[in-house]
Amino acid sequence: MDKTATRTRIQTKNRQAILDAGLAVFSQQGFRGATLDQIAKAAGLSRPNLLYYFPSKEAIHVVLLAGLLDTWLDPLRALDAGGNPVDEVLAYVRRKLELSRDFPRESRLFANEILQGAPRIGAALSGELKELVDEKAAVIRGWAAAGQIAEVDPYHLIFSIWAMTQHYADFDVQVHAVLGPERADPYPSAGAYLDTLFRSLLTPRNVT
Amino acid sequence: MDKTATRTRIQTKNRQAILDAGLAVFSQQGFRGATLDQIAKAAGLSRPNLLYYFPSKEAIHVVLLAGLLDTWLDPLRALDAGGNPVDEVLAYVRRKLELSRDFPRESRLFANEILQGAPRIGAALSGELKELVDEKAAVIRGWAAAGQIAEVDPYHLIFSIWAMTQHYADFDVQVHAVLGPERADPYPSAGAYLDTLFRSLLTPRNVT
DNA sequence: CGTTGCTTTGACCGAATGGTCAAATCAAGC
DNA sequence: GCTTGATTTGACCATTCGGTCAAAGCAACG
């Protein structure tokens, strides 16, 4: 019963083109701001043709959001309670930053959804997202209790990692406006900065 | 020639109601996603009545964005080259966080504008925003060179302050979903966390 | 080459949207 | 209470939007 089993070559190609176009448009305009014409044009199809592949605008959006949270949380899932605490967190930061660099549209799609009050993924936020964060927060708290990292609020630590890594994707225009054309790619220096930032936060000091 | 000089009491009241309603709707739906009916309803006026006070949807949006950047940058302007470096930065973080707590809709309005590619304030970003940041970045670089704070990229430092403080306004729904109902107000703990974070980053270590 | 099923399109529809306008209502000073 | 100007409204309009549908085009296979 694989949904992709009975797909023509044309079908897979056009579905992909539509999802790609939808991602581009939704991530910039939000759901309400996006129009089917914009998406159809970006996909190189006529509007009725687009609606031959997806039953509605909503359907495209749903498919896009569906896979999103999962991919987005993968780096956090990989945080290993058995590894070296500081390295684990820094590796998480690095993976998250790479995600922003490689999939900025996905990041902006997510940002739009949250800004609008998460009408379509609110349940997943207080469900699987909260569960995962609770679990990993406990791990971090454990490390702190064992003196392997400094005492920090694990929730705010995670929030700050999200905020800073996604900032480079979501506020891309602002970052480039401020840095100017000469510093076109902010990611190398951002990576170094974030590394320093979280290392200095987590590295245990001379305990009093 | 003060624009407010010839305003009736009713005018000032209704204009304010409209701007307030517009802020609420635009900050959640973005410009394209917002409708005049939503704004009119939120302002307690009929749509034609609303258009008696503002000539168009765009006009409301423009007025809202106009004052925004200025208010938003005030805390950074207050960063004093003559003060104690670490204290100055930490005070900046605190002021910025207060802005997020007290004016979350303004923060989201700004976020929406940037997400959409800053079509209306792009010029101000590479203009006055860049100028101000360049100036303050130079101040921070000076502090680092003098050994008063640790060596950090001043631009990324500023980005990280923006990202983390605004995160609590823009991603409010997500923050609350993750923290759950028992930790309703994240701001006190966020303030403490950010204080620790940036203090540990900036405090000069035993220089090698 | 003809049939069958997949794909594409032009024409169309109802609803929503931004905006206009003339007429009605209201408030305030005389 | 009457007049004048500010305010409010209902009716209306053109455009855009999401979506439908029947018919046309096309590819593949016998």
C-alpha cells in the first residue's frame, strides 16, 4: 500500500516540482499570503494542472509541513547521553546550523507557521516536540548535576540553540544587509562564533 | 505643520484603534495574509469607516513599520562606549529582552517583514541599520582589542543577541508548548540564562 | 493505427477582497 | 434648534482567488 508505488514518472516529477514551488512560495508569503497561481507558475504548470496533482492549496501545505518537524528534530534526537557532554552539544549546534544553511526555505516555512500561531502543527509541538525536548533536557540536567558541564537551564539552552541557528536562515536578508556584500557567506564565521559561545557557557569553571 | 495638530478626539482614538488592530493582524498573518475586514473587526469599525481614516491597507502597514525600526534600535543606540564593557552588553541584552516581553506583536511584525524578504524596509536595513551596527561593532572590537572582553566577532555577537531575545516573542507559541503550562512566564528564567550565557562568553579568561 | 488511460487546458463559477461613493447620521458651536 | 462639518454606513464595483469540469491532447501498448 505504498502511496508512491503507482506513480508515473511524470507524476513523481510534477509532484516534486509542485512541492518545491510550494516550499518557495509558502516559506516567503505564509499560507494565506501564497496563491495557487504563484505556486503553479513557479512549478511551470497551469493552475488546473496543479490541482490535478493536489486536491487543494491546503493539501500542498500539509504535505510540506508533515515531514518538516521530523527532519527538523533529527539533530536533537542524535544528542547522545553516552557521549562527551560538551562535544555532544557543540555537535548538535553544528548540525542545526548546517540544516539552516542547507534548508533555509524549510526553516522559514516553519517560522511562518509558528508566527501564525502554529494552527496546523500546534498539537505536534506540545506532543512529540515537548516529549523529545523533555527527554534531552533531562540528559543535559544530568550532565550538569554530575559536574560535566556548567549549571544551565537545559530548556533555555535548547531555545538559544534553535534561535541562533535558525536566525541565519530566517533573518537571512537582515544578516546580509548588515554584513554587506563583502562578507557574503556568514556561515563559516557563524559556526566558529557559536562554537566559542556554547563552549564558554558549558565548560565547567573552577567550582566554588 | 504637525500632522496631529488638526485631529479630532474621535480621529485620534479611531486611528489608534486601527493601528492597534492592524498591528495585531499584520503581525500574525503578514501583509498579504491580513484582510481589511479582520482589521476593521478588531478595531470595532466597519470597513468603509476604516478607509475613512486610512486610504488603503498599505497605508496602515507603512505607518506601523515606520516607527518600528527606530524603537527597535533604541537599545543598541544606548550602548555606551564609555561604560563598563561587560555591563554594557548585558544591559543591552536585558533591554532587548524587555522589548520582546512588552512588545511581542511589534517583534512579530518585524519578523514577518524580514521573512518576506524585507520588501518595504530593505533600504533601511542596509542603510541606517547597517550604519548603527557598524558603529557599535567597532566599539565592541575596541573593547576586545583592549582586553576588556574576550575576543569575539562583534557582528555575530549582535546577531546572537537579536536572535535569542526576539525568539521569545516570535516563537512564543513554541516556547510555551515546550515549557508546558506550569512554566507560564519564561522571561525571568530567560533573563537569568542570557545573563549567564553572555557573561561567560565575554568575561576575559586567563590570557595565554 | 487504434484504443485506453494518463495529462493538460480553456472556460467557467462562487466567494472573498480592496476600494469607492453618495447618502444618512451625528456632534458641536451658534 | 439649526447649521456646518465630521463621521458612519449600505450598496456597489472590479479584481483576485480557490476550485470545478468537460473536452482536448498525448503517450504507451496491443
